[in-house]
Amino acid sequence: MAVGQNLVDLEVEVGKRRPQHRDDFFDVGSEVSAGGFLMVDCIDSDRPIRVVQITGVPHPLERLQRDCLELLLGHRASIRIRFYPLELYSKTMGPSKSRQQIAAEETQRVIVEAAADLFFERGFHATSIAQIAAAADVAIQTVYNSVGSKKELLSRVLDHAAGGDRAPTPVATFMQQQAEAQADPTRIIELLVTFWKGALARTAPVFRVIREAAATDPDAAALEHARASQRLANYLTAAHLLHDRGALREKLTVDQAAATIFAVGHPEIYRSLVLDGSWSEQQWTDWVRTTLNSALLSPR
């Protein structure tokens, strides 16, 4: 069970005070009018469950942890529960997804996973759209309609690998939501380190495919350049958050801070030190954390 500020992309129904179906909603046994509002969502290890409940209690975390632990009895052992302030949730959560949207996302997921398997096994050039369609058990036109060209497929494979169990929600979206909720600048850096620990290992095979393809394919080379530019832009957002909190070292500009984050967290640095080098994950993690804190933050 975790207490956090970040949001999970899921289909929601808001405002139900009692469960309509036992499998769809958890009732934490609290009245909405009793106190401070919290949003509760429950997610299993594979996908979000359609469970959202608005709850208010005088001492919310103590009460909700007790109630939710009782609700977990008889449910899957892998369930996770997170608590969110209602104000944050209502500002950032979009409308519920339609059945058509859910079906479209599932089709895209199957296609992207098939493309990833083939890219890793055969490489970018040796993989055709027809092979991807056959592996995903869809029509060739469905691949183009749902995702796009081979270049767009490779980009989407990278998105899914980076997002992990939060895909297809864009990394920039959920990372910004998490970072904006942090008042302590060291926590913003820790969010980056924690994300990189999982994402760089997951995306390493994708970056290998992109790197090899970019050597001879202009589209792949353009993708490699575009994704690097995108990462730098995302880190510029993080640098602005540190600047807005008055945390950056004296004379360090926002652009310089973003470039520092970009360099330290670069996939090629991770590959050289950990995957191809002799560093352990823990050595790399300690170095990244220490380097970013020392290079970016003003001494307290």
C-alpha cells in the first residue's frame, strides 16, 4: 500500500457512495461529509480496476489504511492502493474512456508488443509491417490505422518500454504530475532517479534497435534525434520546477540544469557504465543521485 500524489490513467466513475457491483467498486465505509476529501483508486499488477471512491474522514490515512486492509481480504494479493487529494485528482484526471477507446488501446498494445518482439529478434530493417500484423493477428491496414508506419511503431515501442505499467500514459505526463506535487527539490531528483532505475533497463533494447537502424535509415536517425530533443525538453520542465523552488545553484541557468539532467540520465551513459561496463545498478544509482544533487542544488 502506498500513499502518493501521482495519478494513474484509468477508466473512472466518480461519486459512488456504495458499490454497484462487488468487483467494480470498493466501499471504504466512510461518509463523504465526514472530513477531508481523498480519492481512492485500486490497481492490480496487470491493469487498473474500475474502482474509484470519494471518501472523507477526520484522520484519513489511518482510517483508510485500516478499512482498505480489511477490503483486501479475499481479493488478489497483488493489489495496490493509493490515496490522492480530491483537488489534485479533479484538476488532472480526464473524462472516462469509452468502450471504443479501451478497445483501441488494447489493439494498439497488442500491435506494439508484437512489433517490439520482432524488432528485438530480427532488427528494424528485417521486420515488415506484414510480419507485425501477422504476429498481432490483425490486418495490415489495422497496423497503419492504429499506430502508423514502422518508424511510428518503433517510437511507440519506446513509449511503452519507458512508461512500463503506466503505458500508454506518456512519461512526461505522469512524471510532471509527480514532480509538481513535491515541495522538496531533493524529492524531485529522487523521482528522476527512481524512474530511470526502471526505465533505462527497460528501454535499453529499444535504444539498441534505434541506434543500429539509425546508422543506415534516415527515418530511424530522425527518430533518434527527435526523441533526444524530447527528453531534453522534458528535463527542462524539471529544471524549471527546481528553479521555481529556489533550489538551483547560484549562477546555474535553467538550460544548464536541464542539460545536466540530460547528460547524467542519458541512456548511453547507463549502457556504458552498467550494461556494457562493470558498474552495478546500485553503484549507478548512487552516482546519479549524488551527481545531480551536487551539480544542481544550492547548498542548504
